[in-house]
Amino acid sequence: MVSKALPGPLKGRDLLSIDDLTPEEVKLIIDTARSLKERYYAGERVIPVLRGKTIALIFEKPSTRTRVSMEVAALQLGMTPLTLRRDELQLSRGEPVKDTARVLSRYVDAIAARVYKHSDLIELAAYASVPVINMLSDLEHPLQALADALTIVEKKSDIRKAKVVYVGDARNNVANSLLLVIAKLGGHIVMSAPKQLMPSQEILAKAKKAAELTGAIIELIEDPKEAVKGADVVYTDVWVSMGEEAEAMERRRLLQPYQVNTKLMELASNNAIFMHCLPAHRGEEVTEEVIEGPWSVVWDQAENRLHAQKAVLALILSD
Ligand code: CP
Ligand code: NVA
């Protein structure tokens, strides 16, 4: 029950980073998402616990999954989502983030934003009087990581016993949030990338701090073949994230040995699954054979964005 799962620790809170959440709060979100998903499949498509509320969804970058799943999540909880592209806002003509934050707070109950600079989210949250949710920044993609954790729990039951191997650009938003969420949940995560694209010291320090509490295992292994040995989950993301186009050539050169292909998947455990936040670039970070093959759970993973975000919205915004 959603109402029973609302002890209120998340009420009114911002969600800019997975590190904003305690291990118990991450588990609460996943449990709530599972319960909402079950109810959805039992026929309760609309659970209007947020009836009458409004959320502004600001997009500085393109989006398919996040935009649609956030709009649908809001609607299924009885809320009205207002999707605002940056070029439609006065932000694009130089109105400061801090002014936008204060004005929108007078109209809506929450603001979610996809931005280039994580510092803009921090400014938005500092000046908004309503909760602010990160829908992807250059630093993190927490809503993705929560849906990913839900997917791993569904596919592997005990997330603490699953060896999750992230192969590719291990320094991007998706990698950072995945590392943090597995650390918070006491799992085993291996980051496999060339030295330059390993997680930053700052993210590693946060993940290690969480691991001290939860017993999570964090490993950095440059050789992708070594890294995926015995993996239960192989995860990758694009080599060139939105906003990094200027570095595209260098990144493609560095990451060539990190392509997730059949040969690499065959080194993982027999029941390994393949995950990707999407959109995918077939022929770059993953081959057609893998993303369309028996390992792939990417469509279930994409669906879980909806259920995980319903949990986040319900827990932050329910009265
Ligand atoms: N995974 C993800 O965030 O996809 P979109 O860019 O389509 O929102
Ligand atoms: N790392 C990718 C994720 C897209 C959902 C990007 O930022 O472009």
C-alpha cells in the first residue's frame, strides 16, 4: 500500500543525487515501486494520492524515456505535469536560475529538471521552496539508477549477491549513480574503463563511505574481459554523453575495447543479464546481437523508470 509505505522520511526532500538517500531510503523507494507496479498490473493504473498537485518538468536536453515516464507517472498519481523546454522559458534569454526557481515555486508543488550543469540543479534547489528532482545532469542520473536497482532486484532477487559490472565510460552520470546505488544497497559493483574514464575520486569517496555502512564491494578493473568474469549483470551506456560531443573522437578511440559484444557476454555468468539505460548506439558501446539477444532486459529496465518514479513522487509529495 502506498499509504502504508509513506512514513515520511522523504517528504518535501530534494533528490539531486543518490547520495542524498540513506540505504534505508533507497530500499523504501524500491519497495514502494514494486508495490505500485504490482498494483498497476492488478488493474490500478491510477492511484491519485497526489491529486490536485502540479510538477514542472524542465528539459535543457532531449529525452524520450524520462520525459514520457515522468509525465505518465505524474498523471497516474493524479498530478498535472507541465513539460517546459529550456527554449520556451525565459531561462534561454538569460533569466537567472535562482529567479526561475523562486517564480516556479509559487505555482507548482515540485520541479524536476534535466540540465547540462549539475551546479544549476544545486542553485535551483537552493532557491526553490518546493522539492527539486534531478532528471539527469552531467554528474548524475538518480532516477535511472533507482529504476536500475528495481530491475536488478526483480531479475536477480538478492541484489547483494549479484555481481554488477559496468563497462565503458565509468565517469558519466549513469555510471556515477549506478555505482552509488549499488554501494547504498550493499551489492558488488565492478567499474571497467580506461584509466581516464574511471569514476572520479569524489564519487568513489562517496561510494566507499556508503560501502562502509552496507558492506558493498567496489572494484575498479581496467581490463573488460577480466572485469566481466562471473558477472550477473553487465551494464553499459553511451561513449559520448549529451554535452560531450567535442570529445567524441577521443572517447570512441579510448573505449573501443570496451564494446559489449557476444564474446564479452560469454565471459559473464550463464544467467547474466545485459542492461543499458538507453538510448543505445548499436555498433559502438553494444552490438545489435547483445541488445536484441537473450541477455537483454533493456525494455523491462526502461519500463521500470515509470514505476520507480511513481514511488519517488509519491514518497516526496504525498501529504
Ligand atoms: N535513459 C534516459 O534517461 O533516457 P532519455 O534520455 O530518453 O530520457
Ligand atoms: N550518459 C547519457 C545518458 C542518457 C540517458 C547522457 O548523458 O547522454
